[in-house]
Amino acid sequence: MSDHHIYIFLGNDEFAIRKRVSKFDALFSDPTSAGMNTSHLDARSVSENELNTAVGSMPFLASQRLVVLDAPSKKYTGLAGHKKLTDFLETIPPSTLLVLVDVDEIKEREIPNHWLVKWAAKNGEKAKSESFLLPKQREMPGWIAAETKRQGGQIEPAAAARLAEMVGEDPRQAAQEITKLLTYVNFAHAIGIEDVEAVSITSAGADVFDLVDALGSQNGRQAQKLLRRLLDERDAFELFGLVIRQFRLLLSAREVMDEGGNLPEVTSALGQHPFMAEKIFGQAKRFSMQSLKGIYRHLLEMDESAKTGVMTLDLSLETFVVELTR
């Protein structure tokens, strides 16, 4: 049995977090044992009785039970909420492996001061926290090379760079494309740039740029037209990830610009190719910092609404475009 029986996974890289959680499946030797001893719960909807039952039950034909609790910070808010959860964590028996999953926008410098991370640091004999942050654009070629190796293949540097341009800061999409490419080359040789060009998705980056341009210029008709086309061509969650990424870049650029920075400073801060940084720099001029913060908050609310079933993401995106260009 592991010394740690409470894990806290925090960050904005949901793909990496879910992969990390999946490693706990090795606790169970057969599917029946896994099904009897595993609970996946959402803090926003689970009752206290359900949670207490899940963590308090004894494991069945296994050394530990596994309980995964999503979004604890969404439910346990403020000092009173924080204390309520941390007091509860003190009662978790070693026979239960509890994994708290907080997928949220957070900066690296903010992680040490996160309330759950601080609690884990004080309770290191039984708790451990791990952070997972999306790789920056300049880091994606290296990430792609490492993931290709993990999947049992190889990729040429130029091919990794081209694929990074296509998928942006999206590890989940990159991993899917790598799997597709390795199947295409049948693991017979390293993935080359010609393989990427032949098999992988074409980037929707240009269309997303056009969509954000239309939003910035209040061209509702053009924005709705572009959105409908993008929704026809791509999965809504995939498109939503690209839109969030674009506004995150705009926020970072606007912050540098408001502090007196020019194009070179923005390029350095974003870690983007100069050509892309110049386009983002020009686009950021159309938005104020206040409007970008409001848009970004709204996008995060849309994400939560979609994940909790309040509103479909397709409808949320269409409403978002109408509201922003009204």
C-alpha cells in the first residue's frame, strides 16, 4: 500500500491529468475488482452522504478503494469551504485512495499558494500534490517527440515542428494525431514531414483568427458564418479549446502592451513564432484588457455549463458570438 493515499492533481492540462489518473487502474488485477472498488464523483453534484459512503467503504478483494473527486474547488469555496474539505480529508482511511482533480486555469507561480497544495505540503506523510500545465507553443515540438517515443515510434524534428503548428497548445489533439501517424507509417520508420502533410489535420488556426477578428470588429454576420463553418468541420470541444487558447494569448499580449511593451516584448512573452506573434499583437489592439478579462471569464463559465449539462457547447458558442457582436 502506498504511503500516500490522498493525491491532488491541479492544472489546466486536463489530458495529462486524466492520463495520470488512469495509472491508478493498476491497483486492480481484473475488471470486476476495478468496478467494485472505483468511484468517479463530481464535487458539484455529489451529496455528502454519497461521498462519505464512497470513501468510507472497505475495499472488496483489493488492498484499496479508488475514489476520484472532480472539481473540489468549485464546490468548497471561501475559507469555510476550504476548512470543511480539509477537515474531511483528515478522516480518509488509508484503505481509500482519494484523488482530487482540479482542472482549472492557473499560472505556475500561483500553484504553491493554492489552498489544496498548501494542505498537502503540511500533510506529506499521507498526501501529495502534482501540477499539470499545458506546454507552451515553443515546447510543443519537444512534447510531440517525447509522446511519439512513449507510443513506441519516432518523429523527425521538422515533422514535430509542423505538427505543433497544426495542433497548437493541444496535447490531446497532438496525441491523437501521433497515434494516427504511427498507424500510417506502421512503425516502420520515423514520421516525416511528408507524412504529417499527408495524414494530419489541417490547422483551423486561420479560421479561428478570422472569427476573433470578426468579433473584435463587431461583424456579427461574418462571425456567425465562420462559427457555423467551424462547427461543421470540427468537434465543438476541439473548437472551443482553440477559441480559449486564442483569447488566452490575447490576454497575455494585452498585458504586455498595457505595460508599455511593443511587438518584440509581446513575441518574447508569448513564446510564439514571430509571424504568429505579429498577428496576435495586431488583434490585441482591438480589445481592451477589461473586455478580454470579461470574455475569458465568460468562456470559463461556458466550459463549466457544458461539462455540467446546463447548455450544449454548440449553443453556448452561438450565443457567445451573438452577445459579443450585438
